[in-house]
Amino acid sequence: MECVFGLVGEGFAVVVADTSAVHSILVHKSNEDKIMVLDSHKLIAASGEPGDRVQFTEYIQKNVALYQFRNGIPLTTAAAANFTRGELATALRKNPYSVNILLAGYDKETGPSLYYIDYIATLHKVDKGAFGYGSYFSLSTMDRHYHSRMSVEEAIDLVDKCIIEIRSRLVVAPPNFVIKIVDKDGAREYAWRETVKDADVASA
Amino acid sequence: MSIFEYNGSALLAMVGKNCFAIARDRRLGVQLQTIATNFQRIYKMHDRLFLGHSGLATDAQTLYRRLVFRTKRDMKPETFASMVSALLYEKRFGPYFCQPVIAGLGDEDKPFICTMDSIGAKELAKDFVVTGTASESLYGACEAMFKPDMEAETIAQALLSSVDRDCLSGWGGHVYFVIPTEVKERILKGRMD
């Protein structure tokens, strides 16, 4: 029931993920952040097996950081996407990771980009992408309303339309979503869309 | 559903007089869902050699990455085809789930096309080769439309009419028409569904 989707606008890329950590019928928590900040100008939104998701995205994050330490310059988004695909492809016939990834980034030379990398290592550069059951609703909504070079307000409006669609039409719709954006000023959290707040843990 | 039909694809190559054309559809899907309508499946290995893969998209990409740095600038298409065949047979008991189509201009600008199955059994043809989920339709369309020494128009028509009958491939077409002096690339607009 995990929903991850994203789109590219004018000078930015936005990715949205649900924030439910689920095990069978139990919701462990509703504020699990599934969008990792890969480096200053890249976001990696991942969905799939929880252990694989965290392990694999951390592995990618550390290797991207290592490249920057060794070479003094950060990887481009395309390079990071191809590296991620390579790692998934190498593991595919040995010990596959069940993680679907949307990698969003901003490069000074080429602008914003979004890469769709599914769990069997199919890589494709897209303008809009989505994973999970939510994709049946969010992709169609984005197909209808998306146009190239959307402003941030228009894009967030479209994101909200998708979230409303998922909430109203998906039988086990996740209650909360996190929206993160990456543009020339970097990768950062933009907003949360919450309908359920986790109760604060009482102090001992 | 078979693993070869997971992403959906249609590829064909045809021979003309001292030229060849290689064409593919543009859909990338995950079973019934369409992910993208501009997916790249044909790669230019060098000016006179093109490689396309139908079948599982991830294996098509992996195979391209394995081949791209092993191809020399002036490799003959026959040699390249043998290399691809060997690479595929290496994985005989855990194969790549794709079927390549190789098209190139050999010595004296003689066009060469071939396809192979997922474990490297080469099929050389003098006229046309087809692979992908729409292969049965493609065989029919090519057999009906092919004549020796033709232009690129025919390959476009054969591709579009075949993918129109296959739900897993389509969303337009992409044709490379190669003569000894240049490469012409065309995007086709067919039934966008």
C-alpha cells in the first residue's frame, strides 16, 4: 500500500511518499520518512521491503558521499541514477533488493531531473513517475493535469490532487504523506499532509 | 505472464539496397501499466552498427552496458553478432531475458541483419527480422509488405500496423534508416494507446 510519486517542474523536482510503516495488519508508525536526502541536491524516494529500503538507500547515500570525498566534486543526478541501477542489477541475480526508487535531483548544467528505477533495475528518465497501488491513481491524475515547466504552486496543487485521489479511492490508503522538493537551493522537506498524528510518547 | 512480456516491446529490422532500417516501439510498461512512452531500446554501437533488444528492459540495459565498451569503432556486424551470441550463451542456465536485433553495414556497404533468441541462437536473414511481444503480427506485416531494395516507409508501416494489435507495445515508433553516408532518425506517431 506504499505510495510514492514525483514530478518535474520549472527548475525543480518534487517527490511525495506516504509515511506509514506497516507490518501485516499493524501500522507501526505514521511518520516514517521514506524520502532520503542523498546529497545536497538529490532526493531518493524509495518504496518496498522496509529492511531493503533502508539498507539499500543508505548504501547508495554513503557511496555517493564517498565519491564526493575522493574526487572533490559531487556526482550528477544521471550518474547517481546509473550507479543505483548498476547496484540493483548486480544484486538482481544473486540477492535481489525489493526496492523501487524515484531519484530526483538538480544539476546546475542540466536542471531538474527525475529517474524511475524499479526493483529489477529498469532505469528511465521521466517527467512524472509513481510506484505502488497509489500509482494507478496518481499517474492518471498527473497525466491529466501535468504540463511541462509547472510552477511550484501548480505542482503542489497537482500533488494535493493526487493525494486526495489516493485517500478517497485506495482501500487501505495511507493517512499521511511527506512532500520534499529539490531545486537550485538544494534538497529539502517542503510539507507534510497529515490526517493522523502519532501520539507523543509519554516520558518515563 | 511470461518474463519476456513483462515490459512489452516490438523490434524489427529490414534490408534495402546498400542500406538497412531498424525500428522499435516506444512503450515501457510494467505488465498492464504504462510507465513511459519514450523508452530507448535501440543503441548505436557505431555509425554503421545498431543493436536493439526486446524483452525485459533491465536485461536490455545490462546487456548494452556490457557491450558498449567492448565494441571497436570499425567492428563488422558479423563479428559483433558472434560476440553478442557468445555473451548470451555464457548465461545459458540463467539467461538474460531479451532477444537482440543487430543491424549493420558490413564490407562494401552490404547490409547485415540478424536476431537471436535469449541464449544466443543466431538467425540470419536476407530480408527482415522481428522480435518482441508483437512478433507474430510483425512477421505477417513484413512478409506482406517486404520487397527487395526498398525505402524506409515500409518498415514504419509494418511496425505501426503490427503494434496497433498488441496491447503491450506501441505508443509510437522510432526508426533509424542507415545508408553508407548518413543515419536518418524518425519518430513515428501511431495509435497512442
